[in-house]
Amino acid sequence: MTALGLIRRRLFGVSSAAAVFSSDGFSPMAWTKFNHVANTLVHGYHAALRDPRPARLTAELATTPNELRGIAWEGAGMGLGALDSVDPSQRWVMQYGNGAAKNHLYPFYIGVGMALARLRRPPERSLPQLDPVVGWVIADGYGFHETFFRRQRHAPYVPVPDALTSYSQQMFDQGVGRALWFSLGADADLVNFHIRGFEPHRHEALWTGVALAGSYCGGNREQLKKVTVHAAPFRTQLAVGSAIAAWGRAEAASPASHTQTACEVFADTSFDEAARIASRARDNVPSITGSTSAMELWRLGIADAFGSTLSISQGPETKPEQTQDLVGSEL
């Protein structure tokens, strides 16, 4: 590590993934189920802090197993976002977003949002330099960070920052939902218990985040089916979350059988078809969107494609599916 890389690591680094998961408020099962995801995220984060030059960082992240590579890019986005916050002249986020991270744009921008939260920087100021559709997920990363890294022992409730616009508040809550899935060990009943402590108008975005996390990083079929029962009023949004997760993995040529399982449970369709639905909807987003965010138009397009075709689950299956994915194994 260079002297400059060491300084960056000391300024912005986290002690270890295990230390975060041992914080108050985390389920004892969270580390068991998601330690490989957490370690990969921290690896990507510290790799970006050590040496953000594209050739070096891209080569480092390429050593990550394919199913986990999007998580590594999420960590790198967090590191590069932190570096841009203290020295905007390098414009690392824009450089990578238009280049090496283009196929991992969704998790990469989530990582950027986590960096902005860590440094208390307003996320929406960064939107002009980001992809006009996917860029909104920086608010998701902000919400994830505030729930996951600033978690309170007896109060997982997280207030929405007043400074965020209405749509960014929804994306913030999506990040909160993702963080609940991870920190509560992919236990659908426990997640439901905590979501009920939030205001009702926030539930839709929270459950969308749960679906995204369960689809991208895993959860066994039994727990995913329980999600469809607890979140029955938001069935279409569960499908939207799984389709976006499938799209992200398809863009990165990083399919996973647990994402296929989630698409079957949440969207009544295959991984490939869910990814195609999300891709077509994104292609149909107009370049000028008026007062509606491009991300919202994308999500509405996905929701319209599913329409009324989704079935309503009557209860979880009795036998959970066991998978052998690196990301979602034995969840």
C-alpha cells in the first residue's frame, strides 16, 4: 500500500466487516448468512481507497468471484465517492460510471450513496454527474448506510432526512428495507415486525428494498414466500424489485440461481424474462421526463409489464429450497 493509500484507509476505512455485524441491533444469524457479502463489500471499498487508478482497481475487483463482483463494485463506489467528496477534481465516480463500472452501475451508485451518507453530504447534489435513470439509487445507498452503519440497538426505525425531495425519500426507504433484510439475517417474520414500526406510507418502498436485497443477494424460498404474504398489498413492487435485481445481474453477466428463485417467487417469471422486462422498460424511458424522475418512469414501466398477472401467495411453503450460490448459499 502506498503512503497516500494508507492515509486514505486511515481516514475513511472501516475496521472490519465482522465488527459492523457485531454491532447492537443485528440478528445473530446476519453474519452467518451474509459474511461473504460483507467481506466483499469492505474489500472493494478498501481497494478503491488504496489505489483508485482504473487499471489497478479494475484488476483487483476482477479477482472477486463473478456472483459477488457487483458487491465488490458497490464497495468501490463507496470508496470512490468518498475520494471525490474530498477532492472533486479527479471525478472518479463519473469516470468509472462511464467506463469500468458501467456494467455494475446499480450497485456502484448505491456505494456512492453510502459514501455521501458517511460524509454527511446531500445525495441529490451528485445527480447531474450520474446516469439519469439509475443515478437516483444514491439515495437508496444513503438510506442503507443510515440503517446499517448507524443502527440503534432497540430502535431500527430510521427517520427520512427532511432535505430530500419526495422521490429521493422513497429511494431512501428502499435502502432502509435492504438494510433490514441484511441486518436481520433474511428472517422475513423479523423484518415484517420491524417494518410495522414505520409509518404506513413508507411500507411500499421498504418492502421494495427487501425484495431487491432478497433477489440480488439471496434468501431461501421459504423466507421469500413469507415476504409475499407479509407484503401482499405491495405484490407488484416485490416483482419490480426482483426484476431490477435480475437486470443488474444480467447487465454484469453475473446470473445467480437464488435470483432465479426470487424472480419465480416475487414475479412469477424466470430470471431471463424479468431482466428483459426491466431492460425494455429502461429503454422506453424518455430523455426528457418533466417533473417525474426517470427512475420512477422506469419502475412504473416494469410494474405495467407485470400488470395483474401476479398471483397472491396464501402462505409459505413448508420446505425451504437449499442453494449452492456463493452469495445466497444456505440462507
